[in-house]
Amino acid sequence: MVKRQIPKVRDLAPLMQFKKPELNGKKRRLDAALTIEDLRRIAKRRTPTAAFDYTDGSAEAELSITRARQAFQDIEFSPSILRDVSKVSTGWDVLGAPVAQPFGIAPTGFTRMMQTEGEIAGAHAAARAGIPFSLSTMGTTSIEDVRDANPHGRNWFQLYMWKDRERSMSLVDRAAKAGYDTLLVTVDVPVAGARLRDKRNGMTIPPALTPGTVLNALPRPQWWIDFLTTEPLSFASIDRWSGTVAELLDTMFDPTVTFEDLAWIKEQWPGKLVVKGIQTLDDAKAVTALGVDGLVLSNHGGRQLDRAPIPFHLLPEVAREVGKDTEVMIDTGIMSGADIVASIALGARFTLVGRVYLYGLMAGGEAGVNRAVDILSEQVERTMRLLGVTALEELGPGHVTQLERLVPRPR
């Protein structure tokens, strides 16, 4: 028989500790976000559909991004036990300079349309975390303003080669003069992908006020207040555009760009040059032969060719074949620190996150970006400890098994 008694007040007191309420609504919701998916849900609630879908969506049936994320879920870690993991180092050198984490902020277009603090919030968060910030050709903050927001950190500039070559290279020249240390040349955009969510939403630049957008804005007044009461949306590289995003991109992207153009760009740029958008081993070998400093395995976040190769599946082979001659990086599908650790283990020198950053931005401005970076950083460190490693250099292919789901049929 269990002996029962009436509890005494002094016994109950230690069990009745109430958490002090957090009166700041933004801090309360960000503190409650424990994963990037939590931030995504907050972002969706707080952002008009057209802007959120521009970030969240991808091309056509959106199979590429779905498969890329699934590939990261379809892994098995192999931890080592009884290791001293009291101290863990999450940084090393990337492109000749130190980073505090094995990830950086990827270039994203039209960022201030997602949330008015835009690239400045990202640059501040990158400076705080000791990681690189990448500014897109299609960014909504000038090259110089980003530099001023992150004056002592690492700023990278992402280039789309336009039909107007002189205009493209004038941006490259400005980035060099502003002290950007790395140029990311994106090579998977001969034309814009078919981003059907944007077409269905009538996504324009700037956002158009229609009966539908007004109705959609009613439960999201803060976004519109910020949008209408801050500096008008402007772009690092264009003055104004009244069509859809896809129409803008199709007027700018140059389908005639070749390896010769890439070699020419390399001659013009004084810093490190990384080619972004590699999707085959043959192309990885070809750009490596040109002497580039790095390459990014990427299918543009699934936003260009649907059913494109899965970058995470390409990683081990590309790392084996060219990793000794150039730095192999990866993006697309990363949603956690565990994804980042798995990438490093399979041969990546660095990873880039785009949607992760924008989910944080939409969820809470600069504070939201800080929260996204903190979530990833905590997950990276915890995953390393649980694997029994204390430094990125200790990670290797033996720590990760890629489980098979989509297996090619014999030709």
C-alpha cells in the first residue's frame, strides 16, 4: 500500500516556481522557436502570401527542393563514444580567412520585400556571429551600405552576368573597391525558372496593392506598416520594375555566358572567386581546371530546373575528385545544424543558407536572423559533441551514411 499524506506548504513551495512572463512579444515568440521550421511557421503568419511564397517556393512542381531536404533527412550518423568533448571548435579557415561556424549567409534577392530590415539585418547578424554575408546582384541594399553594416567582417558579392556586360562589371568593380573579399559567380541562370507561386500570386516589384493583397494584409498589419513607413524599396542594381520577378530576371540573364566568360571574369576580380550552381561532376572538374578558388554545389534552392540533381548526393564524389584542388561548398535544402555537420563530414568546406536566414528575418527582423544563426550554431555544436568530435577537421565520411531512397535505374 502507498502511504499518503496531506502535502505541507513548505514541500510544495519548490514545486510552484512560476516562470517570469516575457512582455516583449517579439522576444517571446523568437525564444519559443527551437528549430528553423518553428521560425518558418512564425514567418508565414507574419508575412503577406506573395512575399512569403517568393522565399518559400521553388520552381514548377517544387520537386528539387523537396528532394534536397529529404536527402538530408535520409542520413544515418555513426557516433563515437567515450571521447572528451568538453571543448568543441566549430570554426576553421575558408578561402584563406577564418570563420566561426561552417556556414554563412547565402545571397538572396529582393530581401527588404520579405522584411524591411533586409540585408542590413543579415550583415549585422553575420558580423555578430563571425560568418560571411553574401549580397546578391538582386539585393535591395547597396554594396556600400552592406559594407558599412559589416565593416570588419567578411562580405561576399554574388554576380549574375547580365546581357549588359558593362553594367555587370561595374557592380564587380564597386564590390572590389568596397573591400568584398569573395565573388560568387552564379552560373545556373541562363533563363529564370518557372516559379509558379509567384505567377499565381502576381508577384511584382514593388508589391502591388490589389483587393487581394489588401485582404491578405489585414491580419499582418505590421508588415505593411513597416513597408509603407520606411525607405522605399530600391535595388543594388536596378532602379525600378513593374512586372513580375520572373519577367525581370528574363530581361537580365544572359543565355550566352560560357566558360570563356567565366575565365574573363576571373581575370577582372582581385579577390577569391567561387562558382555557384555546379550540378555535375564534369562541370566541377571544368571550373576547377580554370583555377577557381571554390565551387558551390547548388541547384539554386530548387528555383531553376525542377528535378535537378540533389547537391548533397553529389557532394561525396565531387569532394573526392576535386576537393584537393579547390574548396567545395554546398547549399540547397539545409534546414538544421545536423545538415551542416553531415555536409562537412562528406567533404564540404563550407555551407550557405538562404531560406533559413529569410525565415528568421520574416519572423523577427535582425533579432530573428540572430535567432536563426543561434539555432544552427547550437545544433552544429551539439551534433559534433554527440558524434564524439571536437573539431571540424575530425569529421569524415565514416560519420555519415546516405540512405538510399531515389536509386537510378540502369540505363
